[in-house]
Amino acid sequence: MATAAAVLTDLLVSLYAIVDSELWDAEALRAWADSRISELDRPSEWILNLSMCGSGEAAQASLSAALEETGVVLPENYGDLLAGCIILRSERTGSTKQELLVRLFDACDAYAINGLEVSRLGELASADTEALARAWPELEASMAPLLRTARNEEDRIRSEKWGACGATSLAQ
């Protein structure tokens, strides 16, 4: 069984990827935080701040501060989760393939992402329609496990009862 600190770490990292990718807007984040606050006797500052965020930037700042305060460092596989969240957001918003590739290029430039190479993403982002169509099936296969991870993580974040995560005692 995972410790409370490990569960909090997973939660903060997942929320950070959701915010970083813009998968959820500020309203969805506030609603999630508000529902968790209602489960807690003494909510911690980070979750209270998240419930009051008016923008994605404010939510990211709030989560960055929470990561720092709790000593959480983004794990090596953070890029995979971020990329999956970017792909999921693109799927939901109907972004073009080029828009998706540019976002993935930026993420891949900052973090290691399994199955994706920054140089290949850059080439494909500027490729003509025909070249992109030829390369897309292989790229889609590389993106599939990332997308599955993001979907599973989002489902887990939304459905699990997080118990004491977000309580004052865990953040101290």
C-alpha cells in the first residue's frame, strides 16, 4: 500500500501535467478542488489556492508552489504523462495535426518522452500534408500508449476518493 506522501506526490504530479497541458481549464480544476475540499476537515493551502484559481497560469503557479513546498520533484516519466495529456486535449479540442505536433515538439524539447523524438516531431510539424499522412500511422502508434496513460490518470484523478490528500497535515 502506498504511503500518504507517495499518493500526494502522484496526485500533484498528475494535476501538474493536466494543468501544464491545458487538458482541464480553470473551471474544471476549481470544481475538482472544491469537491476534494468538501471531503477534508482541514484543507491545505495548495488545494484552497487551486480552488480559487481564475486561470490556468494561476493554477500552474499554485501547483508549482505545492510541488516545491512538499519537496516533490517531477519524475523521469513526467514527459510521458504530459505528452499523453497534450494528445488527449488535442483529441477533445479538434486541434490540427500540426498544432498537436508543435505542442508535442515543445514538450519533447523540455522532457524525455518515450517513443517520440524531438527532431522527428519538428520535421513532421513542418511537413506537407502528403508526408504527414504517410508518417501519421507510425506516429499514432507511438502516441497510443501515452494517450492511454493520460486517460487512465485523468479517470483516476476524477474518480478516486483522495482521503487525506490535500489535508493540512500532509503538507507540513
